[in-house]
Amino acid sequence: MPQLPKDIASLSIDRKGMGIVHNEFAKTGNWEFRQITGRDVGTDCELELIENEEFTGFTFNVQVKSTKTINCRANKTSDDFSIPIEISTMNYWLNKSSVFLLVLVDVLNSDVYFLPVQDYLIEKSELLNKLNSEQKTITLRIPKENLVRKKQEILKSLVKKSYSISKQNENITSLTLIV
């Protein structure tokens, strides 16, 4: 048999995770899934809300993180999962006015957890200062209770939000929910 290219385990996990995210949101019939192709700069897919069989224009930008060992990432002292994110990626996400979701996929159990990034940073405003530091990464914590299949009504409400950032000398100084 001729030699052929081998699959890399991490790419296989990423493909499975993306498929699980697509299926989890598609099950409800309330979301249009669009995978982003091309160079990976921090956005893997877009989800658009469908209501009354109509596309609404309300979208999430989504970064998917997939793992087979989700329990290893669980914070031992609380009910959340810690995910390190590069500061440059966070700044990119915050430049978007629509809601950005960080999604963690447990590929072994097909569980999909989410974190609305802007709401998280508004709640934990002290983290904004870290975005302007020499630090390379920031740790975000996704609550274990934020399972996509159990929080559809919250997701439908979240997708309708928008945000603005304030900058001074190119540094983010505040993040605001636009009402």
C-alpha cells in the first residue's frame, strides 16, 4: 500500500467539535450555522437566529475549542472550565459589535458549553486592564451550567445584544452594552 498523509489528532478533534456544534444548534431549528473558511484568525463559525421561519440578521460570531479531556480543564475549586485565550484574539473579538461566543466542546460526551465574551468582560471589568498589558494570554472561565442544549432561551436573548468599546491610544478602556 502506498504511503499517504496521516491525520493529526488535534485536527480530528477540531473537526468532531465543529460537527457537534453544528448539530447541537441545528437540532432546535432556530439557528443557521455557517462555518468560516480561510485563515483562522479567531472566528470559526457564525450562527444566525431563525424566528418564525425567518432569518433575523441577529448573529453570533463563534470560536470553538474542542477537547477529549474536558475534565482535565475543569477548575478544581469552582464549577467552570478555564480556557486560555491570546490577548490579540480577545482584542479581535471585542472589535466586533455583535455577541462573540466562546464555545467549549467535550467531544467524548457531545456536550457544548458557551460563554458570551462581552458580557463576561463587562461583569469582570478588571480583566479589561489585562488586555492592555504585556501579558500574552488571558484566562476565561466557562460555567459548567452553560450547556447549549439547556440554555436556548438565553441564547436567543443574547444574540440580539450589541456592544461598543472605547479606546484611548489604541488601548481598550471600556466595553458597553448598547441598549
